[in-house]
Amino acid sequence: MAGKPSVHTHAEPTSFWRRYIFSTDHKVIGIQYYLTAMGMALVGGALAMLIRLQLGWPDEKWPLLAKIFPRGMSGGVMNPDFYLALITMHGTLMIFFFVSLGLVSGFGNYLLPLQIGARDMAFPFLNMLSYWTVVPACVIMLASFFVEGGAAASGWTAYPPLSAVEQAVPGSGLGQTLWILGMALFIASFTMGGLNFVTTILNERTRGMSMMRLPLFIWTLLIASILGLLAFPPLTAAAILLLFDRHGGTSFFLPSGLYFGERVLPHSGGSPLLWQHLFWFLGHPEVYVLILPALGIALDLLPPFTRKPIFGYRLTVYSLFAIGVLSMIVWGHHMFVSGMNPYVGEFFAIGTLAITIPSAIIGFNLIASLWGARLQLRTPALFALGSIAFFGTGGLGGVFLGNATSDIQLHDTYFVVGHFHFMIGGVTLLAILGGTYYWFPKMFGRMMNERLGKIHFWLTFIAFYAVFLTQHFLGFGGMPRRYYAFSKFEFLAPIRDMNAFISVAAFVLGAAQLLFLFNFFWSLFRGARAEQNPWRAATLEWVAPTPPPHGNWGETVPEVHRWPYDYSVPGAPEDFTPQTVPPTVVEVTR
Amino acid sequence: MHEGNERRKRILEGFFFAFVLITIAVVGIGLGVRRWLPPLASEHGAGIDRMIHYLLITVGALFILGHVVLGYFIWRFSRQERITYRLASARAEKLWSLIPGIVMALVAEGGVLVIGLPIWQKYYLHPAPPDAVLVEVTAEQFAWNIRYPGADGRLGRTDPQLISYENPLGIDVRDPASRDDIVQLGVMYVPVGRPIHVRLRSKDTLHSFFLPHFRVKQDAVPGMTIDIWFTPTQTGEFEIACAELCGFGHFQMRGVLRVLPLEEFERWLTAQPAFSP
């Protein structure tokens, strides 16, 4: 004991299985999570391409696709049930299995011990268990496409009665049951991960690593993990209740008098609104579970490329806390027109718009961090700067939706689709991609190709705006989301043709990610060898050998003497001063 | 020589980034000034439109300002060879953060408190005026059932157990109030200039009663009866759309709303036969 972190070191396992498959090393687990997330993103992205194909050209026939999806696209025409399964699974896979796993579990696991000077997570076995709990969740989710009736089709929000009554929609059969089981496993895994993150951040920091010397990414992980621990269990409970309603004859979410398939169902006494409350009690904090670490990465990617400290570290930390607290009490803004008591709607509108204040402070600090910089537009910097623009655009769109009055017209339209894609789709996507370009040399000891990276950024950035900024305006026109086609309504006639343009832009966006995939694997084997600290960065992970060995630090763990943003300290030998440099060598300026 | 090339490349890239961001701002203005909202046909909709237009102007200005400033900073600071500003004092950080804080408090909170919630309260916290025309709308997969109370002004009792092909709402004919009820499928007639009191119900899943031209959207929830009201200001034929996912036919759950002059509406109503299964 004696407070020495080195008690955690033990010999690196030598067998292939213990080293790469059932590993307890946070770096291996982090990369496992990352690769799993990327695999799920490929599936989720392919689903998005099919969705856009349908919406762009609803009257075309695609005989080739009929061969791949004999049931969903029989005769080359997409089946409306299949369309609903596509949107449901696209949302579920992207939110929970791509962004949550890639950003929080992937980068979080890999970087957390390295950035706080620990040898591993606090509970390495729990860490391994959390990964191996999410693998069956992924398998179950993917398998649900192949069961009778197809995958779940009630939207990623799984509102009952659609998700509770088998007769309501074909995907509400076995597909929906598998969806619930997959989510339950996912939540169990994510809860283990969250416990591990909080414990590790609070207890495993190396000597000198005070809380106010943590990189902002670690702060965001801490707050996101606490939010996840508070918000996910109610959804687990709700999912189990939904399972009971589906298979046990209970009526938690089902009222009396439901009329399906020419008969009245025997349920009575439940309320569909109860599910909505429980779902969004998770669902809204979940948005912040995703967006906060993405902002953390954006904030941490700036200083190495501006060669100066971040602006407003303290206020950013306070703002992150304010967002965390407020995010727990605003779930009802998803329910303004749900039939919830309108008095409550007022409370949720005022609370929601209060979040804009700390959010704007963070956005302001991001932009202000550029002031006076020696800006170097390397690939990770492009992604960080791009995510500032996305955060601004998405955040400002949220002002329309958090306002109950304007939400009446915009609720459940493409304005909402555009808005949340900027936030939990865009800011997070750019953070994951930028983080990959930035930490790839740490993870694999090689650099990714810079030219391909820049082309990838520009295609992604511009195509993303073309798709999702446009969708905001379709929402003003009243275009409802989750429509299989827009041909049945005259009021949509003036705007529906824009969907072809959006689809083309979406295909560019999708194709650009293949460029990234190629760059990733090409660089893995052929990329230039990375120096130990290729970006000349001051955070702790770059002090470790590249790639870091088991136990991260060799004989002794590093001691920290300063905050992580000491760039361009006057009088210092280099324009960056790693956190380990003692004040006797370079003065501590903050 | 080589360094000069590097520098030129960096300046070009910074310029390009700024150009893209400013182009996005310009495209945003171009899209923002176009008329997207469906033509307005209701009284309270004017208030909702005022809220949306206020946000389009204020939030739109912040969108443009944000993109231009970010673009300018990227352009300007990608030209620098050394940093010109390093660390703000704790006091300076706090003072600067007042700017985004106050701006959002005014634009977002101020907007909802001053413009938004009064409109919200007027239409959600007050019951329909006494002279309102009562219409019951019952949603089902994938159609809108419309029922008028008839001369007695009272809707008859319904019971899901009585639902049949001939009696899609399950109206209980033993209830005297039901004898003059008028039932329509898919087409809703209302008079112009009179408040319309809609009692919204659902037989099966969630639906949402969306009148894009009237700025009306309200979920229909099985097990609940939700009362809303609005006042049409234009005559003509409009559409009812479903805005809450309700199954594979969600995208074609279309209804028609015919707004007639008052006398014409009354003539139409009296000409309708009462419901009889």
C-alpha cells in the first residue's frame, strides 16, 4: 500500500488470448472498444445510406438491392416496415454502439490512465467484463435484422404501444425483444465502465495531478460518467417493465381499451407517457454523456496546434458541471406536445434554455482559445475547429426546440433531425475522427496520412453541412420525420425535391468515411514511424513510451508539477512544457 | 525556401477554412430569408410565427456572427509565426464569459419568457372559449375519425368493446347523447373565425394531430383525452398529418381539414345524418 500506485503493476500476460482478447489492460480494451464501435458505425452508416436512397428517390426501383434484402426490398422497392427498421437501428447503433462505445469507452479507456498517470483503470477485471458484456449486446442487435418480422421498428425511442404490442408493427415481434435485451446488456456494460471511470479519476491520479490539473477531456469523462450512472438505471428499469408488458401481460405502459387486430387487448391502467418520462430521463443526459467528452477532445486538441493554453479552463470546468446538473432536469423538453401537463412544459422550457448559458461559455472559450495563436492547421486541428462550428450550429438550433412555443411547429420535423445530427452526430463524429488522427501515433506508433486526412476532413465537413443544415429548413416547412416518403402530402410538394440533393450530399459524406477507413488500415501497416511526441504536446500520455507498454510507465510513475496546457512558457527551452517538468526547470505560470 | 512554401501553404489553408465558414454563413442567410413556413391559417399561429421569426433573426445573427468570427480567427492566426497572447487572468476569463452568458440569457431565456410562454399559456392553460365548436378527433392506424356532438352539444359515450366495422368508434347507442352524433372519416369540417375545440383520442398507438398551416401539433395518446383549441382565420382545404411514429402507414396517415364560412358549415352540419350502426 503506502499510497504507491506501483502496487498495480504485475507481469504482462504472455498468451495471445490473455494479451489481446481477454485482456485487462486498459489500452487493449480501449482499442477493442474503438474497433467494435467503428464496426458498428459501418453498419449504422450503411443503414443511413439506404434511408437516404429511399428518401431521395422514393419511386425508383433498385433490383440489385432486392438480391441483398429479398424481404425488405422485394422487387427492388423498399418495404415501409423495412424503412422503419432502418431508422430505428440506425439511431440505436449510432448513438449507443458507435458514439458511446467509441468516444466514451474507446478513447476514455485508452487515455484515462495515461492522462492521469495511472498504470491501469481502478478495476481492470471489471473493465474487461464491461467490454465482454457489450459484445453480446452488439451481436444481439445485429442479429435482430435476421429474425422474423425484422429488427425493431418503433424508433430508437421505442415508444409504447408501438414497441409493446406485437400487432402494432411487424418489427414489434422478436426484433423488439432483442432490441430490449441488447439495450439492457449495453446499459449493464456502460454502468460498469462508468463506475470504473469515476473511481479511477478520483483515486488513481498520480502524485501532483490535482483535479485542477486534469486535462479537460478527463473532466468531461468524469461528468459524463456520473451522468451515465444516474441516468441509465431508470432506462434499465423501464426496459424490464416493457419486457413484462410484452411477455408477462402487465400494463405498465398500456392503458385499457387498446384496439388492435379487431379486438380489444386485455391491458388496463398503464400510461404510454410513463415510458416517455423514463426514456428521456435517460435520453437527455445521454446526449451530454456523448457531447461533453466530444467537447473535451475538441478543447484538448486545440492547445498543441495553437501553441498556447486553452482560454478559460476554470470557467469551462464550472460550465461543464452546470450543464451536467441542468441536463438531469430538462428531459421534458422532448415531450412538449406529448400530452404532458402544459404547466410542466413551462418549467422544462425555462430549464432547457438555461443550459444555453454554460454551453455558450464553452463555445466562447473554444473560439477565444484561438486568439493570439500560432495556429497550425494539421489534420487533428481541422477536426477540432470543425467541431466548434458544429457545436455552434447545433447549439443554436437547440434554442428553437427548447422553446416550447416554437417547438409546437418544429417538434418531430426534420428540424429536430438536423439539430441532433449536428450535436450527437456531428460534434461527436469530428471528435472521434480528430481524436483518431491525433492519438493514432500513440496507439499504434505510426502517423496517419496527412493529405488523405485533410481531404477526409473537408469532404466530411462540407457534406455534413449540406445534409443537416438543409434539413433544419425542411423542418420549418413542416416536413415530419420518420416518413417513408413525402409524396402523400401536398403541403410538402414545394420542398420535397430537396431530398435528392440531401441524399447526394449524404452519399458524399458516407464515401468520405471510406477514405478514412483506408487511411486507418494503410497507416497501421505503412504509415511513417511516429516520434514519441509527434505533436509536441504537454499532456501526460506523450511522456509514456510509444506505444505504451503494459503498466504504461516502466519503473516509476511520473510526477506532475503543472497543468496540461503549458505551451509557450516565456523562457522555457521549448514551446511546450510537459506536465512532468518541475518548477525548478521551467516556471509554473498558472 | 522550403519554409516559405510551408508558410504559404498554411496561409492558403487558413484562408480556405475562413472562406468555407463564411460561405456557410452566407448560405445560411440565403436559406433563412426564404419563406419556409406553410402559409398561416390560424389565430394563435401568428404568435408561434412571431416566436419563430424572433429566433430566426436573433439566433440567425449569432449563427452568422459565430461562423464569421471563427473564420476570421482561423485566417488571421494561421498567418502568425509566434503567439501574441498567452494566458488570461482569472478575472479576465470571468469578465469575458459574461458576454456569452448575458447574450444567451437575453436571446434564449428572454425570448421564451417574453414572447414564447405568454402564447403557450394562452392556448394551453386556458380551456376553449364557451362559443367553441366541439369536434372529437380519434386517431387510429392509419386514419382520422371525426365526430360532432350534434344538436345536443354532447358527445355520446364510447366503449372500445363496442368497436366494430360499422361502429369504428365504439359509440354506445344506449346513451341518449349519442343519438345525434355525426361521424366522419378522414375529413374534418370547421367554420372560419370560430374557436375549434378538439378532443383528441387514440384507439391504438400514439399519433400526433399535426395541422402544418395552423401551427397545431398535439400527440394523441391511447387512454387519454386531450383537449386543445385553435381558431381558423382562412377558409379553404388543408391537410392533417400524423407527426408521431405510428406504424408502417405513418407516412400516409393523411386527413383533410375543410374550413368553411360559418353559414356554409352550419348548412353542411345539419345536412349530415346522425350516426347509426
